[in-house]
Amino acid sequence: MYRYDNYDQTLVNERVAQFRGQVRRHLDGKLSDEEFRQLRLRNGLYYQLHAYMFRIAVPYGLFSSRQMHTLAHCARTYDRGYGHFTTRQNIQFNWPELEDVAKIMEELAKVQMHAIQTSGNVVRNVTADQYAGVAADELEDPRPYCEILRQWSTLHPEFCWLPRKFKIGVTGAAEDRAAIRLHDIGLELVSGENGEVGFKVFVGGGMGRTPIVGKVIREYLEKRHLLTYVEAVLRVYNQLGRRDDNNKARIKILVRSLGIKRFRKLVEAEWELSRDDGLELTTTEIERMQGFFAPPDYQAAGNGAAELEQQMAADPSFARWVKRNTRPHKVAGYRIAIVSVKAPGAPPGDLTDAQMDGIADLAERFSFGELRSTHEQNLVLADVAEGSLQALWEGLKALELATPNIGTLNDMICCPGLDFCALAKASTIPVAAQINEKFSDLDYLYDLGELKLKMSGCMNACGHHHVGHLGLLGVDKKGSEWYQITMGGSAGNDAALGRRIGPAIPIDGVADAIEKILVLYVELREEGERFVDTVRRTGIAPFKERVYADHP
């Protein structure tokens, strides 16, 4: 993974000192609430419903075990003993005291972490495929380009006051696991006509109040032009994006209003003016950055595969976890292990300090000291030898992190909702508990197959409900909590927005409504058909009829 140089370390150290001074001035009455608000947001510090929330950047979702131990220490010392993993691959603490935030920042700086640009109208944390560098379907590792973009965009003087927040996602795999079509800019590594690898560029995607699937602005971009082209897109947006209406300020609104052809023409014209301004990526620089992401020292496969087969045959519970929570690795003898942060009885995406420490130890033992956070609020140990999987599983069981539910209904995305967020219209964590209680039979969940449930407590869509196979959106009705249901969405290669099936239902009826939908799905599905495929084939009408049969 990338290691800070002296410039990086100096920058984050100075930011800590700067923020400590800003807090002191605010508490002394020398900075008003609004003046301080602009400064704290630049450092990932929000004020939520009950307390401050501090969001920490995890570039492209990659941690070291040492960094995870530090996060555990901060959760234990300065928060309430846990952290929440977000759909942007970051982690946030929900209860820090204002006076302690600079102390947390200082602890983070010691392990090359920070919270710069995790909020505000800037380029946010650059995200990537959680299996980057190890996926069997990968053309090229996207992380070096994520890091190049991160360094270029951090404290960029021209783009520190954009019309609205700006998100970039990058993938190098055949399967889009980074939801690049739902980003302001999405980048896909592809082969050009001459066989050289470059980028396919998407623009204008996003969720929130106005969900839009991004459009292709350029089919092929040479690697050397990555920064100049992204800069041209941002410059056009910075000049023309709306600043009079926060709900219409994202680049997706600009692209939609101009049309992709007109927007492309403006970007190309801007690019022609600036492409030779010295930002071209050299082969030497790309190779230097790739050196930070060199593969670890994989050992020969040996008899790991045979040993794994014997262990699975001897222990059905272990076999079930391997089948559900591991994925193929590009190196023979290794597997990608997914750690479910969706145990029944725990809020989705939350880890205790003890669990953070425990999984950091497991990463040290079994995955070269590295781990990743995912868009779906889970964790990944990317480089586990097949012969070590059972020992890893035993360690995860002791931490209550071995739930074999990846890809099932209960592997749901869930924002913090009304329990924490001042913007939320409805609670989400109690709904997640309601669903877990209703659908506790794993064999039933396995029979249902892949089913992505995504839930947001408000229209800001932090839970990505628009692109869930099943989406849940919390709404307020005269002081009561209700939920709208959407169906048929996807964030992958077949990216699509779900369609609302009808009026909102009371919060205590959500699990019952989902049960009706799933019973009908089982009746309608064809052999081998996923839930989302059945919905797209049949349309939502039969599901709407079933859900509202008793409520004309």
C-alpha cells in the first residue's frame, strides 16, 4: 500500500495543529458557529442529531493492521467503543467530544491516516473495487490510479469550493464492484484498439434526491491523460455547475441539462486548452506508483486445496462459510475472504473496538497485514492461503464476525438513520433488526439467491436504496415513520434505478411487505433466475398487487 513521504506526513501533521487551533478559537468565541462549520467540514467533522460525527478517510478502502489497531484505540478512548463503516469505504465515529477530535487526528497522523476532504464541496475519498489487485477477472489493478487521483485532488486550490461534493470511483475488473456508473466520474480500465490499457470514462452519475445513471463521455482515454481529462471535467463543472440551489448543484444535473453531447463538447474544448500544461502522467510515474501495490510474497500452493476440501467435508458449517464468504483469487492456492459486518443483532456496518483489534490481528496472521472495507459495509482479507481458511474462520467466529450471509437478503446496506442523523426521516437500524428477525433461516436465504437490499433513512441515499434489488427509503408522514419500496435496481454493469412499487408503508410493516414480495418471487422465478432478473422480466405490477392486496 502507499506509504507517506515527508511531504505527506508534514501536511497531515500541520493539519492537526491547524485544527486544534481552530477548535480553541471556536470555544473561546473567536470563531462563530458558521465560521467554524466551514472549517470543521473540511476535516470530516459533522454535527449530527445528538453529537458530532467524525468521518475518517480510507483511500480506496485499504487499511493496514496497524491502522486498524489505531482505529480501535480511538473508538475505545474517544468514542463509545465502536466505529461505523460507510458505503464510501470510510469509517466514522458517532460520539466524539469536540475537544477530543484533534487528539484523534493526531493518533491517525501517526499511522498515515487523516480526515481531509471526507466532507465539503470537494473531491471526496476516491473508491475502488474491494478486490483490486487480487480479482480473477481483473484487467489491471486500479489502486495506483486511485492514489494518483487522491494526491492530485487533495487540497487542490482550484477545486476546494466546488458547487457540490464530487465523487470518483475506479475499477479494473470485468464485473463492476465499484458502482462507477453512479459516480460523478467513473473510470473503467479497458483495452484499446492497439491492446494498450486506458480508461473508459463515465460522467454524471449519482444518487440522492435526483438519482441518475452516468453516461459515457469518452470510450477510451490514454493513461497519460488521466489527470488532464479529469481536470477538464471538473473545470467545466466548477464554471457551470449551479450554486443557487443545493439540490441542483451536482454535476449530474449539469450533464442532464446540457445533454451528454454538449457537455462532452465543452470538456473536449477545455481539455484542448489545458492538456499540455504539465500534468501528463509519465510511464515512470505510473510505474513508481504501481510499486507501492506490488503483490505480496505468495507461497507455493502446496496441498492447500486438498486440505481445504477435506476440512469442508468434515465440517458443514465451515463449508457453508467458505461457499458464501470467499471468492476466487488470481493466485492459485489463495482465496479472498469476506468478513460479514452484518451479524444478526448488530447494526449493519458497525464494529466494536475489540472486533477491530481482533480482525487486525487476523489480517496480520493470514493476509499480509492488510484488509479492505467495501461499498457494502463489510471487510475483506484479500490474500488468505486456502490452508489457512479454517483457522481464519475460527478466529472470526470468536469475534462474532463469521456470519455466512454474503450476497443474501441479510447482507444489507443500511445508513445510520434517525438514530443518529439529523437529515434522516426514519429509523433504519430497527428495520434492519426487524428484517433479520423475520428472515433468520439461512437455508431459506440461500434458496432465494443473490438479493441486494439497500436502505436509506432519507432522500440523500447514503444507503444506496435507488440501486438495490430491493430498495427501502424512509419518509416522514405527519411525524410518523414510513418506508417506500423500490425494486429492480442495480449498481453493477447493468446499473439501473429501482422503481417504486406504490405508496409508503408503516415502518412496522416493512418486513411483512418484504415477505410478500419474496413469496411471490419464489412462485414466479424461472430456473436459475435471480430476484432482480425476475423483477425485470415480470415488471413490478404483480409484486405491487401482492403487497397492497389488503390495502386497496
